[in-house]
Amino acid sequence: MENAEKLRVRFAPSPTGFIHVGNARTALFNWLLARQKGGIFVLRVEDTDLERSSQEYERNLIKDLHWLGLDWDEGPNTGGKFGPYRQSERLELYHQYAKQLLEADQAYYCFCPQEELERERAWALAEGRSPVYSGRCRHITLKEAQERIKAGEKAAIRLKVPEEGLVRFTDLVRGEVEFDLKLIGDPIIVRSNGMPAYNFSVVIDDALMDITHVIRGEDHISNTPRQILLYQAFGWPLPVFAHLSMVMGKDNTRLSKRHGATSVDQFRREGVLPQALCNYLSFLGWSPPEGKEVLTLEELVKLFDLSRVNRSAAIFDYEKLYWLNRQHIKLLPAEKKLTLSLPYLQEAGLAGEDITPAQSQWLSEAIELFLEGSNKFSDLPEKFLLIFDFQPESLDEESRQIISSDSARKVLKAFINKTAGVTEFNYEFFAHITGEIKKETGVKGKELYHPLRVMLTARASGLELDKFIPLLEQGAKLNFPRPIKNSLERIREFSTFLKLQEKQEA
RNA sequence: GCCCCUGUCGUCUAGCCCGGCCUAGGACAUCGCCCUUUCAAGGCGGCAACACGGGUUCGAAUCCCGUCGGGGGCGCCA
């Protein structure tokens, strides 16, 4: 039975903004299932809300999905035998099916003015009742309605819902769910402006597109009975439903800008890897059967299992996402790290548009070192400042503390003296004179190296000096748009800075 | 207000369906130690949870009922 019917799933976003991580997760789960089962993944654009939909948003949406690594077998620009895949291009279809319902007396025209409906709803709410449509227009005959419409009246179309009974369905993640029909009322299926209402167009499309599994957010669970009623009115077989829990922010409210980045687009710009984002998203409500957590898309496809999806809402944890991102960054080959890092360095003015092979080589080494412990690629420019930026006059509090002790002063002076006439500087030389200073002054360990670090970097922390010094010396020779001061230049600048300070102190 | 969904460490979760293997496992975060020429990374270790109250049972995180908490929905938005 299961192999007789090919699994068909869809992702049906409305192009009204940037794609949110919650929606991305829904898309991912659908895609994962389709790829695992050798099924079909359909992209359908729900653009019936003329006010909010736009072409540009649709392009963004497609860009985001591609970036995530998701592809689809049928969709707006891809085609497929169930098209078109943009709801605005399917209006004829909706009208045709609405007409069918009207003629079968399963739907009727409603002339109630919107303001009145709103008033009734407000009233019901105030009285503590469920706001259910009164059914006032239910008994207007089709003929009468058509005449009124001809005469210029506007009308919406409503589905006739049985007044009593239960709608029951088995949700793949939630189990048995039931709703009381008394609380449903006749839903509008076509608006008075002729556009289909959401609940109507999804059903028509899902049915016509042969969708077998409807996997979507939990916010749609209460739409499900209305949709089932429509399937029943047409005599169509029901798809399987699965409702995924919501993604929340730290304070347990719906994830929003206030919590930080929330759109796929933002994470891309920050320099989060798509495979890391997918990996993280998949862990919101699902976990692999064995402990392994750092997983590629291919591994996710293999391991994903809808029956392991849990039912409670999850809080989006940036820390864990960044941790996963670090893990995925480590997996990247060096060339890839370079190409992904470059835009950030260029934007910060640290690297030019044209890069010489020597620069490229140097950047690659530097990136390797600085990426260690970076959450995301956008952290890189800040880290590179260790090399590109040297300002002894604006030391932070910690660095000032470090160089203020007597032993620190002693070490620094000795170091400056030993480098006075020197023209060549490298790590071996540094190690050599540091050894001498250690012997002469008796200062060692942290007391010895920390002041020297501050002198060479104007910072209290950063790369290990045995890595930093070679990198700095090499980089200084490479003519970057922002010049790099080498060790000797730094030492001299720092020395004048120290003298100035001593004068002030005296 | 009404309806639906949901409730295991701070967070994501495993275990729950098919009670005993749970002195509740893992991961992130946090703390400590090790490594170390700082910080970070890495290695090792610690802290930390079955929302509450009743049942059922020899035995409950697991089954039943109730309470409380959280979320979603109640549109001519999707």
C-alpha cells in the first residue's frame, strides 16, 4: 500500500516577508521526508493576499530555500504536471470548484456586511461565547442570490457546515484530535472580492496536487477541521496531517526581532552556514536515535523520522546554533573557508577586491587561526583587528593594569633596549631575547609574557604569540588596503607611548 | 471568555506508546581542573530536571483523574 502511492509533500509559504526560521523548519521537515522516501517536494506560493504579497518577496523566498540547500521537484519556476504553482494563477480553478459546491447546495452566498460581522464577533466575545457565524444568509436560494449579485450587491461564499457532530483526525505527531462542529460555523471560502480564502485554496490545491502528507505549523491545527469538511464536501480522500510545534524566543513568546536574528536571510548575512542552520533547526522538536549531533544534510535525510518528532514548543537557542556552526566550520576545507570569509573582510576594508596569490595564501592562514572559536563568519573582521589595528593610546583597562606593575615596566624597558638597533624581527629572535630578559630580571611566565603581548598587540588577549608574530611579520609585507604595522614599528610606537606616560606620571 | 495543543536539568532533548533495566542518559550553557607564553579552543570532571495533587499498582517519569503553568486558534490574514 505504501509503495503503491508515492509520497507527495509541499511547502506553501505566502510571499509576505522574509522567511522565518519557524517556516524554514517546516520546509526542512517536508523536504527531509520527501528525500528520504523518494517522494516529491512541491513548492507552492500562496499569494492570494494581494495587499501583502509581492514578487520581490517570492524571489527572496526562493533564494533562501536554495541557500538552505533545499530543492523542489515542482514549483512556480520549475513547473510540474499539477501547475500552476502560484495561487494567483489558479483563480479559475477555485471559482470552478466554488461553483460546484454552490450548485450542490453545499455552499451559499453571504451578503452580510463586514462591519456587522465584526460587531457580532465582538459581542460574542464580550459575552464569553464563541464567535460563530449566525447563518443568516444560509437560506437565501442560489437563484435569489444570483439576482442580487446581478443587481450589483457584493457577496462572499460560505461553506455549509453541519450544525452538530465532531470532526476527528489522526495527527501524525499529536495523535487523535477532535473538534466540535458547533464551534465552527460556516467558513468563508471565497471573499466578496472574488479571491479564495486560505482554507479553501489550500484544500483545492492540496487535493488537486495529490498531496499525501500535510506537514505544517501547529498554528494551523484549528484550521484542519474546516479543511477536512471541505475534503468531505467534495468527496476527496484526506491527506495525512502532521502539525509541528512552534518555535519560541527565550521569554517563551513567539520568536521575533526582539530576540535577535529570526530570518534565514539574517543568519546568512551573519555568516551562519546553511548546513549548520538546518542541523540546528532539525533538532527543534526532533532528535536522532543515536547521540551524534553534528550532522550533514545527507545524514539528516537518512536519520529523519517523523514519528520521533515531539509535541512541545521549543525555544530557539542561539548558543547552540553557534556551537553547531563552529563544528560545521571546522569541517570545511581551507579554500571554502577563504571564499566564505573574504566578503566580510572586504566589507570591513581589510582586504581589497583584487587579491594577490601571496595575500590569498596569507589570508588563508590567518583565517584558519582566527576562525578557531568564531561563532560565525561575521565575527572575523573584529578578530583580524588584532593584526590590522594597533593603538597603544587607547588601551583598555585590563591592558593598562597589565603594564602598570614594576616588573612589567622592567620587562618592557629591557625588551625595548634589546630591540633598539635591530632591523630584522621574527619569532626566534623574540624567543631569544625573551629568554635573556627572563634570566636578567628573574621575571617569568605570565608576568613576563603578558606585558609583551600588550606591547605587540595593544590588547590583553588574542592569538598565541608564536602564531601571531610570524603572521604579523608576513602580513606587514603584503600591501593590504589597510597597512599592517610590523613588530618593530609597534615596539617603537609603544616605547614613545610609554615615555609619554611616564612624563605624565612624573 | 471559549476551543485545541502542550508540560523531564537554565535551554534542546532521550526515556513515556509496551510500568521495574532510571541512584533519569546525551548535547548546549555554566562551574572546576588539566593543557597552555594571555584569552579562546581542546581534554577531563562537577552542578542541575520527571510542574503540582490525588489515584491504580508489590512497583509510576511512564497508566487514570484533577489542578496549575505555557503556547496556538477563535478574520472576507495566511
